Amino acid sequence: MSTEQSLPDDHAQALANKSTVTAMLLAVFLAPVAYYYVGRTKLAVLNLITLNYLLLGIIIVPVHVYKILSDAK
């Protein structure tokens, strides 16, 4: 078993241990922080630059963050 195979498993396990409720609350109120919480730093920066995806982020970010966490579990 190589190290490369265990890294995604470790990352998925770390995501699976994160609180879905906390992630959803962050996604609704502080979208970039929610992306950072689930380890998606590039998306957090993109979210900040585009002003929360031109204000559509209140709908898009919670759904996307939930999908990221549910895929990890």
C-alpha cells in the first residue's frame, strides 16, 4: 500500500469527522469559511473574489458543501 493511496483516505476520513450542521451554518452565513472548513481553499478564494458567486452563493454553497461532506462519508 503506497502513501499516495492513503492520503485521499485520510482526507476523506477527516472530512467525515467534520460536523455537517456546523458546515451548513457556515455555508449559509460565511460561505468562504465553509469552504475552508471542508478543505477547499481555492473555492474559498474564488468565492471571495466573485462576491459569493454574484450573490448566488447563498443557494449554491450550502448544497455544494453538503455534497462534499456526504461524499466523504
